[in-house]
Amino acid sequence: MNSVISVGIFNGYFPYTLEETILKLKQLGFSTVQLDLTFKDMNLSPQTLTKDQCRRIRDAFRDANIPICVLSGYTNIVHPDPQERKKRLEDLKALIRRARDLGTAYVVSETGTFNPHSDWVHHPKNKTREGYEETLRVIRELVQVAYDYGTVFLVENYVNNVIGSVDEILRLFADLDYHPALGLLLDPTNFFCEENIDNVDGTLNQILDLVSLLKDRVKIAHAKDIKKTEVQEEKHAQLDAPESHTFRGAGAVELPAPGLGILNYALYLKRLSVTHPNIPLIIEHLDEADVPRAKRFIDEKLKEVGA
């Protein structure tokens, strides 16, 4: 089976106008994009986003032959403050309703944490039955909105969030009866923590076994890296970008750009190309200056494994 994995990036790493951003992505040779609604020349609040704005963005990327593969809706869907959670969920639902106008069927978010101070730091409630059931209710609600609007809501797990492990992902899909409007955005680095980072290949194989089990529910893949760190607190880069793009890890694992850590990319991409030979692969966790290096790294690894 031939593999034609397309390599993309978040446009949020390019703090420019719509046209300037597309020009840079085209010059860098990207063939797809994960869309952040962050262009400097447009007011793109989820609640006021219009069909005309969506079509302008969609058509501009399509004219450049850089189709939008997924829409970023990252937020803490179980924020412990009720009013803040309500606002975040209303914004996310508004994006789900507009996804098709933007030319994609997919909207992604993390599964959240009950920590009141951070979207990525663990909270004891995250791993309780109560916390899981509360999160399940929220995700079921989001999946129903996606279904009603002909889209698919993608969850992206993270080890410190409510849904973090392989078993937790499988439980979520089973409890939602493998709903057709629920999918997974695969990022193997999001599974790593202090307990498993010394067993990179073993952990990575376990993660990729999950991909085989979920099959066509895995719609998008991410490309960043992992490395051990002595800095335990939440880590952020200094960028003109949304907080979801400045985040670089929490606890004993740092999450740098692809090629700057210890993830076995040959193993990752070889197995991914077998199960999902046409999946979009989105580079992240870097600044604009590092983009050419990161893309060369990914392109060379794909050639190395024949994908």
C-alpha cells in the first residue's frame, strides 16, 4: 500500500494576515494546515464568526492548494468554574457549527482538567469516577452538536487531562458506543510522563496498537517530541501565539519541536503509514524560525520509512 502522508502545520505559529500567512506556508512547502482563527486582519470570535468570513478563509487556502484538515477548538471543556465552562463550551460549539463552512469536517479539543489554574496541569478529580462521568457528559453533548452539523469532534488526549491514557481513550469510545461523530487526534507525545519516558519504544508501540484498534476513528496526527526535564512546573515559550501554542509541557516531560527530543520517529511514522497511509501530519511546538528545520526533519523521516 502506498503512503501519501501530507505534512502540515498550525497557522497560529505565523502571526500575520490571512494572505501573508498563506504565502509563508506555500513557500515552506506545506500541503495542509490545522486552522487557528488568529489572522491579524480579521476579527474571528467564535460567537460572531460569519459564513462569509469562513468562506473567505476556506477559499484562500484552497486557492493556494493548502486545504484545511482540522479546526483548532482547544479549550478546557471541564473548567471547574461553571460560568467559564459555559462560555468555553458555547465558543467550541460555535466552531463546530461553522466547521463545514471552513472546508473541514473536524474540530479538535483536549479533554480538559479540573485544575482551576491551568488547562494542562493534573488535578486529583481528573482520575476519579465522578470526574470521568462529568467529562463524558460534556463530550457526549459536543459529539451530538457535531453530529447535528455533519462534523466530527476529535478528542486529543493529554496525560494530565481527564482522558490521558490508552485505556481511558478506549473507555471513552466504548462508553459513547463508538459514535460516528467522535474521533481521535493522535499525538503520541501526549501519553508520556515520568513513569514511562524511560521506555520510549515500548510505550510508543502500545500507543500505536491503540491506533490499530480505533482504525478509521483516527483522523489527524501530530508531530512534536519528548525529553526528560528537571523543570517540574508548566513550561511555555515566548511567542505571539495562542496559549495552546506556547505550551511546552508540565511535570517531568518537556515537549519540544520534532527532532529535538528522544521520540523514535522512524518507529512512529513507519507504523502510522501502515495503518493510516493518507493521514495529515501536523508539526507543532516550535517558533517560526525553526519551521524549515522541523519540516526537513519530518520529510527526511518520511522518506526514510518509505511513507
